[in-house]
Amino acid sequence: MNILISKLGATGDVVRTTALLARFPGHVTWITEAKNVPLLQGFRDNLRSLKWEDRAQAGDRSYDLAITLEDTVEVATFVKGQQVKQVYGAYLDDQQKVRYTPDSSPWFDLSLISVHGRQEADRLKLLNRRTYQDLVFAGLGFTFDGEPYRMPPPPQTDLSGDVAVAREAGPVWPMKNWAYYDPLIEELRAEGLRVNVLPKRPTLLEHLGDVAAHRCVVGGDSLPMHFALATNVRCVSLFNCTSPWEIYEYGLLTKLISPLLGEYFYKRNFEARATTAIPLADVKAAVLACLKAAK
């Protein structure tokens, strides 16, 4: 089969979507953001990654299936213009409105374009206990059986150590940023551990290399967690405002769930109370257990 995947961002969502590649051994064309293109190269000959700006190149062939995991008019319009036999996911209807196919409803019912509306979608998302992979695989007619993420080999960087701290999760979800990273770093270093704060890098491959060079990664529900899962690195992740149940652990992930999760679930503003709900002692204990298991 010839497959067209449209998953542009966020990068963590792109990484977890690579688990699908195990189910599609034929040729895959993947449309993504420019920064993500190198993450989809170097590990499979019949995978073509195109940045969004080069999407016209995807018109050189017809596709048996288009997997559209973005909910924008622009992406749905692009897919509609391709030679596609079947679509899974978002599409553009005759009124130029973005809808989604019935088989993709388990996932998109929880999304911004949910037929149930934003408030009900968020409520359903809080109640959901299925992983992202389970929801998407099932919609495509597969059973998710722990298929791993697929990434190119991480490059060696100048950073390595015992613990990598991902202290910033980005501007979209400010409540992901836990309040006690500084004292955690001090206490872990007092234990004689090499602790590094993950720096911003010019490329995502360098960031991937930084993560891979540690025994444990601690941070929020963010890209370093997905990079850790992709490179067989144990991780401790704090869930202050997003779903812990959508994330598959792969036998590597320890989840620390805020007792206030329901109060702040999927809210994108900032409330300091949300960032202090998980105690420092709990995170330190989880990191030490993570390191012990990594030996």
C-alpha cells in the first residue's frame, strides 16, 4: 500500500505517531513541519518525509490511504487535492468544513473538532483511559501491541550524565512547568549524581542525542519524555494538566499524576497552584527508583 500521513506537530505527537510505521511496511509519504523532517529520515528506505512547504511533491503518486491527524482547513484541503482512495481522520466536506471519518471518532471525539463540542471533548478526554496508539490503531483496524516509536540513531553530543531535567515544556501549556526543579537538582547532585538541564539545541537530532546520553529523564508531559521512550531511556513524567492515560509507558515511564489534575485539566492558562501539587519528595523518590531500575 501507498500511505500518506499528515502529522505536522507538535513534535512529541509526531514521535508517538511513528509507532504506526510498523503496520505499514509499504511506501509512506509523511508531511510534517520542517524541523521534524530529520526525525523521519535515516531508518527506513521507503519512508519519504516532506516539510509542509514542499507538500506539492506528494502529488507524484496516488495513495491507497491518507491518514490525516491534523484538524486544520489547510491540511484537509491539501489531502482533498491528492489522489487518495480512502481517508482516515480529518477531511474537508462539501461546505469546506473540517470533519472526521467515523473510524477515527475514538480519537477525534476528544479533539478541538469534536462533534460534541470543546467542553464535552475535554470531559471525555479526562475520562478516557486508552492510549493514543490504542485509539488510532483501533480506528485503522489494528490492535496496538506495544509497537515502538521509530527514530533515527541519536547522534553523540557533548552532554551526558545520570539525570536529564526537562524543566520547560513550552508556552502552550505553562502549567506543565513544575515549580520545584531547582531544589530537585540540588538534592540529586547532593547524592553524587550527574544532573544536567537539557539545553535548547539548534536541531531536534541534537536534542535527541542529549536525551539518549542519560540514564533517566525527568520533566513534564513533553518532547523529552517521548525522546526518552524512543531511545529506551527511563523517564519520570509529571502530569499537571494533560492526560497521563494517553501515554503508553513501554516499560520505561513512571507517571506522577497531580492530585489536582481534574481541576486544571487541559487548561492553557497559568495557575501556580497547579505547578506545586506534586511534592518534591515524590519526584526525587521516583527519580532514584528510575536510576536503580536503569542499572
